[in-house]
Amino acid sequence: MKKIKLEKLASEKSSPCVTISMNTHKTSPDNLEDIIGLKNLLKESHERVKNEFGKRPLSDLLEKIDSLDKEIDVSFNLESLHIFLSDSTKEIVRSSWPVRQNTVHVAENFAVKPLIKDLNRTEEYLILVLSQSGVRLFRAINDRIADELKSDGFPFAQNPHMLTDHDKLSDGKQVDNMVREFFNTVDKAVVKVFNKTDMKCVVICTEDNYSRLMQVADKPFIYLGYASINYNNTANHTIAADAWKIASVLQKQYVAGAINEMQEAVGQGKVLTDLSEIFRAAKEGRGDLLIVHGEFRQAVRMTGEFSFDLVNDVTLPGVIDDITSDIAWEVISKKGRAIFTDQEEIKSLGDVVLKVRY
């Protein structure tokens, strides 16, 4: 869903597109500050649109800007708020990630960097709560459960293979085989969901049950690991918190792997560090991996299809507030990857670096 929204906003061209990003508060009474902050940013947006693009032909957009504060309920705010406005678009996105500073971006396209960063930081995965008394499967986003999946056999009731013959219950090997048979059925159902969604899975279970599951798993690589189940507390938020401790490692590994890949590409002569060269390569579809450090921003005024001048005043007419947002989308839209990170290892190469395909 986030990717679809990103694609829609990134592809829009209008004169102008207004992007507002601001930090917000999740709780009262702090979120009352968000009302004042939003009004100030909307006022700044109004003035910039009027000054940079003229007033008369943009009366509808200016009216949209002026009335927006009445449409946003601050009680639903998270860590940050991102607003995308044009004549034809009004999109409000709440994010669980803060921004370095509140900004207004006015140009001929939207500043989608916050959505790209949000996508980078979002891990969508499965949580399998596995026990012989029942099995449930959840879809999780970072440290929260989004919904429970009720298809492909889920949820499973109690193990139907459990022995009822008391004499056979004393046969540990036969009991173990029955458990494996049940887990084999569960695994096949998880694989079906994985094949549809490409989401990997964290298992909440005992160590013994995870070992049995791994022994019968058709695709063991789809399981990220397990967290010990607490039968006294199986609330959704507890399960999600335990699973996230395992799944969050994926993000760190992904960024670390990307930085290592970039450093290796330096020796192969495949890394660009000059901003104008990076922009051209991204536009030409040669960008394979873009890494931007922290909140690096650079305003520019285009002087040609692939050329621009660096500027400091973002309020000047015809200025793109942050060219890295455009570059990131060019890379992603042409099947490349874009990462924003605060990890210092990449700083030795520069604030923005691009690994090219050729």
C-alpha cells in the first residue's frame, strides 16, 4: 500500500506541488502543539505558493492549504506528519518515524523522500504462534500486528493427530511423530502464504517445537527465528514486541550489507560521488544502489535536462528544494535501491553516493 502511494505521488507533476513534513506528538496535551505548528507551516506554504507561482490561477490550491488544519485530528498523530497538496491531490500520511526538522517544499513535483525513508524502515513479515493446542498466523508491520490471517487453513485448531490411546501416549517416539506430522501441515500452509506475499516469518513457540518445525520445513529459509512463547501472556502487543526483536535485525543487516556493497564497488570503479553525475546516471537508468547520509539536502535550479546550479535559497522561483528526493525516486522507479542512513561508515565516500550498473 505504501509503495503504491509512493508511486502515485512521485509520478505527479504540477505547478506547484506542496509537501509539508513536521514532527508531531502521539499523546495529549503535547499534541496541542501540533495545531500551532501545522498552522505556521500552512501559512508558510501559502506565502511561498503565492510568491513563487502567483496567486490568481492557484486560488483553489491556496484555499485547500488554508482549510487543511480543520481536517487534521491531532489525536491520531504519530511521530511525524507528511502532507502532499496540489490542484488534484490531497494526501495526508502519518509516520512512526520523526524528521530532523519541519520543512515546506514547493516545486513542480512532491518531495517523496519521507515516504522512501518510511518504506526503508518498514519491515512487513509474518508471525506464527505455534503450539499443539492451536496455531495462528499474523501479518506484522515493525513492532505491531496489522491483522490476523484467516485463510490457507489458518487458524489451526488443536493438533488433530494427537493420540488418544493412553498406552501409545507412553511411546515418546510415536507422540513426536504425531507432532511432526501436524507441524508439517502447518509449514505447508505457511509456505502457501509466503509464495503469495514474499513475507518471511518469525515463530512464537517453545524451543522444542521450533526444532521440530525446522526438521519438517519445506523452505527453512523463510523462518527468521523464534521467540519463546509465554503462555501466561499471549496478547497481540506482547507477541509483536517479541517478534520485532528478531525481525528488526533484518533492517540493520540490509543497511550494513548495502554499505559493504558500496565500499566494494569503489574498487570496481562503479561509484559516483559528484551530485550532477549521480543525477544524470539516475535519469539514464544506470543507478543500482543509492545511499544518502542522514538528512542531507541540496536545493538546485535546473539549467538543462541533466544540469543544475546549486542554490541556498529554496524560496527562489524555479528551485527544487531537495534534489536527492528526485534522484532517489529515479533510482527506485528504474528497479534500483535507495537507502537513507545515519551510519557513519558511508561518510568517508560522501553525503550521497551511487553505485551504477555500468
